Amino acid sequence: MTTRTAIVTGAARGIGAATARRLAADGAAVAVLDRLEEQARDTAQAIVVDGGRAIAVGVDVTDESAVAAAVERVAADLGAPTILVNNAGILRDNLLFKMSLDDWDAVMDVHLRGAFLMTRAAQAHMVEAGWGRIVNLSSISALGNRGQVNYAAAKAGIQGFTKSLAIELGKFGITANAVAPGFVVTEMTKQTAERMGISFEEFLEGVASQTPVPRAGQPDDIAHAVSFFCSEGAGYVSGQVLYVAGGPRA
């Protein structure tokens, strides 16, 4: 990869951290963004120890002014960002009749408002450079999932958002794609097992038994897919949704 600056949101742990490390290994300088800067430092420090360039930036992706300030800090410290991975996300699972308005709004804000604000702030640098890569994290839940009407709606929205970005920004040399993971072993998915009242080990066994590739996904599986979309060679791939779920889903 020609030296680029990448921003990865929600990169303190899980898929975001694996993606940040992978993009650094590809040669990018990486801004590790998370809600609390101290939580992002471990990921950034690991990249630096491995010989890469990285900084940790604390930002609430739903806060317009904070997002603008974070992107400008990245540009000042690492160079103009031309790669953006919108990974930040939260769960507020519940059945529809039990779901509160706050649970609905919180999920929509982080996933959709957050992706919108981050992309709007970063795209100016990409347009100026005449080159850009935007990768948004969707989910297999976009196809529907019990107890996740908020999360499923947000992740389906991400797909429409991505396709619209591809249409608007393609003429500036910017691609936009989405990666839709299946079940991936993270702290977030452990919360799902807790909500269901079963052990995580039982949960993993159930997932493996229903997946053509009989295992749960790992954060690195998703990071590899993101890496492809961010590569120089993926310049003619845009507006696509790639399900990384161990088997066909759509």
C-alpha cells in the first residue's frame, strides 16, 4: 500500500482493533478511534511496537463537533486521512415490545449518525487527494434477527448508505463498500450469550453447528476483508456488500 492514513472507529478491541492492526501491517498510518482515548491506546501502542505509525483518539462519533475535531487532529498528526473504516457500534438488544425509545435511538445514533458524521468529515480529504476508501461495517443481522429490530434496521441502513456513497463519490476516485460479518467472537457477542442465558461456549457450539464453515468467525477474518476493500487493487470495486459469515446468507 502506498503510504496512506487510515481512520478506524471503535478500534479499541474486537473487529476494530484487528482491522487497525491489519491496515498498519499493510503500510498505512492508523488513527485508532474509540469513545475513550485511554481505551484506544493499547491498540495504537501495539501497532507502534510492531513498527507502525498510530495514534489513539477519543471521540464520540455521534457528536458533530467532536468528530470534526478528531478528523482534523488525525490530518495534523498523521496526514490527510484517505481510508475510513466505520466500525463503531453498540448493542441494545430486546424484543420489540420491550424495547425502549432510548434503546432504539442509541443504536441508530452510533451506527448511522456516527457513520454519516465520520464520512462527511473524512471525505473532504479524500476528494482533495483524488483517492479514497470507505468501508462500513454492516452485519448478517441486516437480514433480520430476533431481538434486534434496532440493530438490524441500523445495519440494513448502513448498506443503503454505502451504496449511495459509492454513487456520489466514485467520480472523485473514492470507493465505498460494506463488510457484513456473521457471528464473530468479540466482547459484544459475549453479551448476546449472556442475554440468552447460556454460556459463551454453548453459544459457540450452536453457531458452529449451523455454519457451513463449522466455526465462529474471528476478528481477523473481518480485518482481511476490510483490507481488500482498502487496497490499491480494489479501485474498481464499489457499492458492494460482502458477507463474511462462513457460508451463503443472501
